[in-house]
Amino acid sequence: MNTSEQFGFMPMGLSWDGGRRVATVVAFMVALTLIAIPGMANASESPISVIVEAAAGEVTAAQAAVEAAGGTVGQNLDIINSFEATVSFDDFASLTALDVVVSLTPNSSVQLLGWDTSPGHLRNDVGTVVGKVLDADRFWNAGYTGEGIDIALIDSGVLPVEGLRFEDKIVYGPDLSFESQSPTLANLDTYGHGTHMAGIIAGNDLSSQYLSSQSTKRGFVGVAPMSRIVSVKVADAGGNTDVSQVIAAIDWVVEHRNTDGLNIRVLNLSFGTDATQSYLLDPLAHAAEVAWEHGVVVVVAAGNDGNSAVLRNPALNPFVIAVGSADPNGSARTADDSFSDFSNCGTTARHVDILAPGQSIISLRAPGSAADVDFPTARVSDQLFVGSGTSQAAAFVSGAAALLLSQRPDLTPDQVKALLTDSAVPMSGVSTLCQGAGLINLTDVVTAPTPLFATQTFASSTGLGSLEGARGSMHVTMDGVLLIGEQDIFGNTWTGSSWSGSSWSGSSWAGSSWSGSSWSGSSWSGSSWSGSSWSANVWTGSSWSGSSWSGSSWSGSSWSASGWLSSGHA
């Protein structure tokens, strides 16, 4: 029995094949592996808890090999042909090299910070937030539900769960993640973050497309329930990705925004590094700006490092919409809303543009994903899961932008930003630095006149800065070798001039360069990738910090020798 049958559905979606959009059946693979990173500096001094994936039919042999090396064998994970084990650091590499072993994945206890696993905050269902806090039903009642608008979601993939199963609801763009060559994992959300975002933006499990203020009482409904999600997966089950992958994803969105029936008008980006170079030079900030210049509203999470923190990159680019988080406190009234203590504020030179609900938000669950398996108490039902972060806040704003564009397709990104910020409601007791224009509110936006003078006049970026600078402290690693310097994940030399605005003319995306056939033979500082499969199996861990994702799963965490630091913000 295949995994799709086991879980009672055979999800249908759309995917891209050599530039052609084709119908495809996607298999649902339950990913029980939660990639974690033990403190590598002290690893040789203590055993490592790992998940061992065995070759087909070789579980018993792999278990024997672990025991022969002095390790101990734990619980079987039959659904992924794996088992838990404890091994010494010195034996890690030798066991990985065995023919009977596909991979060893560190399995230390990880706190995906921000997933609401305690009753510390009142939970906020999306329906209440959408209908009462945002007043999105003002648009629905007027006949505008996001229909005809595509929202690109660069994230950890999306599962076609209930609430995202309407025909043609999800379009799968290229999978640029480290799981792209695994046929059971490609495009699917093994981390749990992307599905949660998609539900907030465009979820809809109602049979009728005619929505009103009563719709949120009858089923799960996101902000723009008749819009479509274009999923571009860049992160794997551990949230691992490199800046070069995210830039490539933005590049794909820009080039394909109007091809093969797509109409990508909004880009939701819940990714952010702690880069410190100016947005004028930073390649990631420039990529986001290029999308903006091409008519795509770019909505970016501000970050979850605390109120004293600067904005994450690319939210630091002043052209895009940087979104901070507010807590609805479990009610439909906005008077009792409060500012989230994990939300980044920024500086006087660049701060948050707008706030949206981001604390303890109930949205769609990705069954079997890393977050779902590690935090079962965050499950609200078979369908729903609760999480916090500026990612959730950004998703609400992305949905609001889609509503506006379905009403007024000719709006520019600058006009969308002006309409949303001009209608926001300032929160009492919160500085402008932290809230920008205030809390998003769509009550009067549906009838507000289109601003004639909304053009932003910030200095344009060049993207000629350092790719390594764009990473900040966030790096991926393989076999102990960090991906650092001016090179992408293939080991190709990064040249800033090749990503300048002039190169983004619709010919910069070469899908073939991201195909599996080209993902071998490259190297990172002497660590050869030749002959290796670019599936999750070759990854032995990562120092890629969860804090680089400004999402509910990655709130306020940082990487240190001892692992993930726990200070959740549920």
C-alpha cells in the first residue's frame, strides 16, 4: 500500500516539467525525520542520537552494523525504512559509507520555536482573524475573493491537504530544495511550515465559491480563498536552505509570473538572514526588489529575534512590505490586541511597515511533517495546527494583497502597499518603529480610492554585494564542510554582476541548470559532490540556523555549539 492510500487520499496538483505545466499525481510521504544538529565541537565526546535509513530490505543488516560498531539500536520507523540508534561520533562517517545504509540523520531533541505547544497564549483561529480582525469579508461580500490572482509561496513546500484540494488550487513550481530528487518528497512539505502559510493565505474547504461573512463559521477559509498558491519549495525537513536557492526561486517567480496561465501578483517570503550589508548591495534584497519592479507585491516577514532586533534580510529592503506580528489574544476585537514580544522592530532608517496577527494562529496541518511529529500538542484537530511568528503575519498580508488585486488588477505594488498602510490602525502604546502604520484593517479599503501618487523613491539596489554577506551567519554544511564564500549550492562561482537588474530580462532562469543531472560533480571547498544524490539522504546535518526562517517554527532561535536555544514564543 502506498503512503497516499494509507492516509486516505491521492492528492492531485499541478507541477512544472521543462517549463510546461502538467497535471500530476503527487505521492504523500510521511516524513518522520526531524533533522537536528548536535554540537559538533563536542560531538566526539558523547554518543549521537540518529535516525538510520536503511537500503531497501536491509534494515536488519543495518541494525547489525550499528551494533557491531558499538552502537545501540532503538525504535523502528518502518514507514520510512528506518530506525533510531545511538552511535559514536567517530563511527558516524563509517556507518554512512556502508552499502546497507542510505543515511544517518542526527536526531537530537529540537525545539521548533514558535509552534504553540502550551496554553501560554489564547489561540486564534484563522476564520475569526480573517473575518473579524482583518474584515476580509468586506471584500468577499463585494464579490472579491482573490480569484484570478496567484500567490507565489517560496517556502518548505505545500501538502494538498483538506482546505487546499480545490482543483488547480496549488501549482507546483520547481523544487529547489535538497529533497528535490526524492520522488516521494519533491514539492511536498516535510517541514510543516509552507502548508500552514498556504492555509492562511488561500485555504478554502467550502464547496461554494460564493463567500460571505458567514463562511468562516461553516469551514476553514483563508484570507483570499479563491486565489491560487504557486509553491516553490526551497527548504527540506530540517528547514535547510541556502540563500542561493532562495534567490533562484525568486528568479523563477519573476520569469514565470505570466507564463502558461500563471498570474503571479504576490510573493510571500518568510525567509530572512541576519545579513548586515546594505540593501543597496545585498543580492537577496536585490532579488526581492527586482520582483517588486516586475509588478509582484513582495511580502516579507520582519523576523522573530525580539523587539530590539533589526529587520531580517530581505525585509530590510524598503521597497517590500515588512510585516511584524500582533497577538489577537483569542478575541474578535482589536482593542485587546497586543504587540508580539518576539517581533523585530528595525531601526529609524528601516522598520516594520505594518502589523498583522501572528501569534498562536490556527491554520492547516501538514500530517507527518517535522513540526507535526515533534509537537503533537500543537495539533488542534486532524486538519489544524497552531503556530506563531512573523511568517503567519506576513501570510495574512499576502492574502490581503491578493484581495486588493482581484478587485483592482491594475494596481502597482507601490499602490497596494500604500492602500494597506494608509488603512492600518495604529496600536496604542506601540512605537512607530515597531508597528509601522499599525495593524492591518480592510474595513474601508474596499471602497478607498486608488492612490495616484504612491511611487516609492528609495534608492534602487544593485545586487553587486557579497553572496556570503547575504547569508550572514546562516550556512548549510555537508560532511562537516560549510558552504561559504561566493559560490552557490553547486559550487559555482557567484558573480554579482550576473544578478544585476539587466540580467533579469526573462532569460536568466535556466531550469536545466537545476535539474538532477547537473547536481553532481560540483564541490564545496574540496568536499566533492560527485556521484552523490541530491536527495535528503546525503545530508548529515546542518548548521543552518532555524532563526533564518522568520516563521512560527523558527522564532528567535540561534545556533550555538550546544544546539538550538530554547526560548519559544507561542
